[in-house]
Amino acid sequence: MKDSVPLSEKRPVVLSGSDLSVEDLGAVAHNPAIQIDLSAEAEVAIDRSRDYVESLLDQEGQIYGVTTGFGRLAEVVIPPDKREKLQANLIRSHSAGVGQALAREEVRAIMTLRANALSRGHSGCRLVVVQRLVDFLNAGIHPVVPECGSVGASGDLSPLAHIALAILGEGNVEYRGVVRPTWEVLQELGLEPLTLREKEGLALINGTQATTGVGTLAFLRAATVLETVELAGAMTLEGLRGTPEAFRPEAQAVRPHEGQRTSAARLTALLADSEIRESHRFGDPRVQDAYCLRCMPQVHGAAREVFGYVRRILQVEANSTTDNPLVLPEAEVVISAGNFHAQVVAQALDFLAIALADLAAISERRIERLLNPDLSGHAPFLTREPGIESGFMIAQVTAADLLAEMRVLAHPASVDSVPTSANQEDHVSMGMAAARKVRRSVECLEHIVGIELLCAAQAVDDLAPLRPGKGVKRGVAVVREKVPPLSEDRVLSGDIEALSELIRTGALANL
């Protein structure tokens, strides 16, 4: 499902708990000017859920996290006069994260997802609590959230607690580019800290939104790289005088995986009307190209299949109730369940990291073929004066280093459960570890594909005056707006960074 309306034109994004798209989430994360509202239906559902919780407070029987302690302490009954303190203590004690702070965009994604989940009306908190999350987003108040401290079960407790801490007026927030004490910013804006009532602290921190938020932004970034990989591959094929025959629709029809067919069609379009291809159509002694060229539809297409699966998981999770206990006023029941367990998201993100590593592997092999004179038909390392100059030699070394890291990151975090909370939480997902891994994997892949673009553009230029396919020609032109051809050795770091940033903008994704 792809959103057809330009995200920048959407005002506002209305949270109902049921139809938040991954694209809308990305737009809200990256553009603080987008207004967030709660739907009227969400407000009714939130109020109904809270009314039901309050109707139970004076009845006999205990409700986990409402009239009892948490985790291993669930058997401890909390008297009415201590219940507000219980919720505040929950937030303070669980704010135990460490490490680098999450990016502002990631915090905004997490806050949006939490507000959307609470909007479903199965969490038992007051409307004012959900509205405060929305108010923070609209005002550009972003709690400082350390990236480490969640095992992705019983919710992303620590990251979400650091967000909830700001609702109490505690901790630090980033506001207008400056990190300040929360109470100071609230005072400046005329906002009072909230006192949390029964279930509300638990409702704020018991969910998968940190894993899902960080993972969704990484996924959206990765989707842009995937489209750019097709261009880089097509550019390399032209630079190596390869053949697009393997991409013919007839070959795809007899193995009709949708991702493979999409990739083959895109490559064919990028290579259309190529003079380079026509120059070696006849008389070329090569019967077939190496796998890194010939099998691009199969490898890139496999990644497309993974992306489709990951998108579906993230879309469902973005519109789910993931805290505990579940408040179900329609059924007149409160259920202690396990929707806070992020295994389905963690596994999806691990799968995504595997797919990204394979895209990096095939891209690195294409870089090697471009630079190896025994395989390329070009001067060694695409130099002008081999021996005196090294050309792009070390750019391939950089790609190899990044690829090695990505292969380590491809090891799944979701198989590495570490029991917590006195063995009450004895199987956890390690979802945040999976999200952090895939975020770094995307960054590495952007650099590797940037290196391929750098080398492939040079190889295509060296075949002038023959013109490449029309899509490749457009791609080379965009690359050349950022990076000139290599006429002699120069520092390449800036070139690689410039192309990596160009990839992130999506400028090369839809040529």
C-alpha cells in the first residue's frame, strides 16, 4: 500500500487508532509542522475505556497494574491512596535508559504511535493523557530518550517511560533545538504537569512503539535505497557492457515471483534505448553475464518480497493495542494478555536486516567488477594513469568494510531472549536491538550504493560518446550534479557522503 497524496500536503493527520499509514508516520516524524488531531471516534473510545476502569475500582477483585504492583510484584495489593504514587513511581523507576539519545524524528514517531494506540480505547487512560502526547507533538516538545534499555517485551518500557516522564514535568526535552528541563519548557508554554491516575502510567509505557517507531523509519529509509539499488545496478550493467536479455518478461513469467518481475521491469525501463547495448549486441564473445548482473531481478526481487512482508507487519502494529492489561468495555472485561510482546516486529526487522545485507553484497560485487581490469574492460580502478593514480581502489575497500559490518548486523536479535523481571518475563523479543541494527544497516547500505553509483557513473562516462539507457542517462546526470568525474586522484570521502545523502533524499529512487 503506497500513499498517493503528497505527505507534505496533509493537514492534519488525524489519529483514530485504525488507519495510520507508515507513510503518514514518516511524515509526522520528519515534519513537525504537520498538525496532529484525535478523531471524534477516538475521543469517545478513550472516554468509554476510562469510564469502565473507574467503574471497577470500588469492586472486589484485583486488576493488574491498577490495583496491584507490576511484574513479579503483581501479587502486591495497592491501597486506593497509594495508586497515583504507584503510577508516578512506575514512570520514574522505568526511566533507566542509557546511551545516545534517539533522534528527534524517532521520538516523534514513537509518540505518534503511542497516541494512536491509546486512541483505540483499550488502555483505560483519560483523554487528557492522550491529548498531552498530541499537544507535545504539535508544540515540538520532544523528550530526550536514551536508545538502550528495552528488551521488547512487557513493552518498550524504558524508552516509553522517558517519554512519559515529560508528561509528569520531569526529565529533559528538546524544544526548538535546545535540550532543557521539562518543567522549564512547560512553564514557558503555560502547561501544567499531569498527575497520572490508575492504569495511566502502565498505559503509557506498556507497548511496542519504540521498536515499531525506530523500525518503521528505518524501513522507509531502506525502501528508498532499494529503488536506488536498481538504478545503480542498471548503471553498472551499462558500464560493464552487460546485456539486459536476462530481464526479458518471458524469463520472469516462468518464475512469477512479484518482486522479481517488478525488479526486472524496472531494470528494463532504466536500460531502454541504450546505444551502449546496441554497440555490443552482435559479436560479443560473452554468452552470459556474471550473477551480480544477470541475477539482479532474483536478488533485488527477493528483497522486495521481504519489504512487502515487513511493511504489512509494521502497518498492522501501528494500529494495534499493545499494552497490558487490555480494557475491553464492550465485553465488560479486563484481560491480562501479551500484546506487548514485540516478537512479530523484531523478527520482521531482523528479516529486513538480512535482505539489506544481501543487497549490499551484490552491490559490492558489482563495484569489484567495475574496478577489476580483468573483468571490466576499463583501466584498473577506473584511473587515468594506472600506477601513478589509485582511482577508486579504496572506495571498494570501504564498501567491503561496511559489508562486513552489515553481515554481523544480519544476525537476528530476536532469537536471543534474555529473561528479566525475576523470570516473570522469561521470553523477550529484543525488539529494540533489532530496530537499532536495521537502522545502522540502512546507513551502511546507503554508503555502499553511493560507492557503486560513483564508480558506475565513471564507467558509463568512459564509454562516451555512446549513450546509456534513458533511465541510466538521467541517473548519471543527477550524480554529476553532486560529484564531478574523476580526472585525477582526489579525496573520495566527500563524494561518497554526498551521494549517500542524495540517496536519502530519494532523488535517485524514481528515475
